[in-house]
Amino acid sequence: MRRRHSIDARGQPLVSDNILRLSGLRKRFGQIITADDLSLDVERGAFFTFLGPSGSGKSTILRMIAGLERPDAGRIEIDGRDVSATPSWQRQLGMMFQQYALFPHMTVAANVGYGLKVRGAGGIPERVGEMLRLVGLAGMEEKNTTLLSGGEQQRVALARALAPKPKMLLLDEPLSALDEGIRRAMQTELKRVHSETGTTFLYVTHDQEEALTMSDRIAVLNRGHIAQCDAPETIYRRPRSVFVAHFFHGCNVLTVTDLVSAGGVLACRLAGVALSGIPLGDRIAGSAHIAIRAEDVAIGSDAAEADFQLTGVLEDVTYRGTVLDYRLRLGDGQTLTAMMTRRMGLEPGDTLPVGVSRESVIPLEY
């Protein structure tokens, strides 16, 4: 709970638990809406991620927080102060973008210390050295940035953004230009730096794995709306909407019929098979959507112990390295995928048992 308006024994305001509050934020470009009455709080020291597909509004929202775009309506508060009309350079924020924008004619140390020099700060060499040790580039102070690898340039950009001790660090898809190996290493590095500095990170990405790996909380965006804001595991395991369930790979979205809800417990049918005892809340009779994670679907002999027994016809098998996806068609024509870690000795066209546990069925609210 926020404590921004609380007063201590000396009559001084207490520091809020939340460093950022967005209230009724609206922004559109012509017919394109990038923020539609968007409101949220970000806790101080969090690694908070805006996740969504292209056009969902995530980068524009970050740019409004940074002061690079003006909202059409709504408030942006940092540390309890409305900064909606405050210029970017007065918001005490650090920023990292896809392009690192390093100065090619400067050394590593000069790049890292540039913001400190502009602000007229003292102790620049000491702070530069501290930041380079933090990002693992100690001893490279005099190296020209054009001679660095992509991962090293990223670390220089990170050190430069953190050097002035910003209230928040804003990162707009900073790893998208890196190859997979370096990107994974930098995910770990960013998480470590976040933990060591305690700085609030606001991160933008379209990459689900990246968001799940690094974040404390994730806001999944859809056309300027927050579809769901939760801890990573909650969003992954318990999506609330069809949009969020579809967005994450390996989540089957299925239609159930003959919906009956009594006392917050659901009874319905999937491909003619009764599913009962699923927590749902009050619903009217009819049809609805449910989600089942692919790793929670059992097939073949593994299905024998499941709560619900269906039958499916195997359509194809996709090899994905560590896992295999078995795509099956149910009796009502719907398809679902079972994710397995081993080959099952099955061929397309085989009819086989499909098992689903009660707790793996996720009722979708909308």
C-alpha cells in the first residue's frame, strides 16, 4: 500500500513505497492509440517490464515517462511529484535504447563520464571506475568504443546511464540487436546490476523469455491497455485473458460449452468430455474459453492418471531441441499441443489418450 501522504513524528512526509505512478494516461497518434486511460504503480527498486507485441504502446509509454513524448491526458508522478510537463533532463532518469549512441571519438571512460561532466559533478574518475567495475569492464578505461564487441558496448552504455545515480533506469529493448548467446549473458548481467545497485529498472521488450527471466513484475500491454500486471510466474501459469494466454508460447486456448457455475465452481464440457470442479467464480450458462499449458497435457500412457480423459488424433510433431511439441486434434475439431521432453514413438494419424489435470485448467475471464 502506498504511504505517500503519511506523515512522520516530525510532520515530514514519509517516502512512498512506489517511485512511479501513472494515472489515466492517454496518448494517440492519429487513429493509433498507444495509451488508453492507463494507470499503474511501480514499486521502488523493482525490475518492472512492459511486455507486448509491436504497436501495443510499450515504447511510447516509456518515452512519456522519460519526457520525450507528452501525454494527451493523465499524470506521471515520480516520487510523488507530477512531472507530466517537466522537461526530460529535469526528471533525473537514466536511459538505454536499442542504439547505444556511444561517442566513437571518445574512450570508454570519457563515454561513461560524459553525463557527469555535463552536470558539473565532482569525483568523475572515481565514479567512472566504480561503474566500470560494476559492469565488468575495469581496465578498459582508455580503449576506444569502436574496438569493443556489441556486448561490451552495451556494458559501456549501461555504466554511462547509471553513473549519475538516476532515480530510475529506462531501457527500451536494449538487447534486441545482440545475438542469442550475448543476449542471454546480458540478461543475467542486467539482473545482477539491478540487484547490486537497487535502482528501479523500467524495461521494454517484446520477448517473453526475456521478460520472464529478469522481471519482478510484468505489465502485458495490448493496444494501450494493460491486459494483465502480475509477477512473471503468475502471468505465465495463470493468464487472465485470451490475449495474454495466446501471447505466451505453449498455452492452449480452448472453447468449453455447457457452462454451469455454482458456488464459484465450474462444470463444462470440452470436446464432449465433462470437466468439473474447476474454480471460476460466477458465470452465466453458455460457452467460454479456458487455457491449458502445453507442458500440463499428458498423452499416451502418461494420460492414465489424469483427472480428465479425452481422445485426440496426432497431427504432427515438432522438434524444438530440448522439447517436442505434439499437436493433436480433439473430437470437436479443436487442436491442442502437448509439450514433451522425449519422443513417444507416435506417428501422425495415431489416435491416443489425452489427459488433463483439474488444477491445470485455467478459466479465462475475457
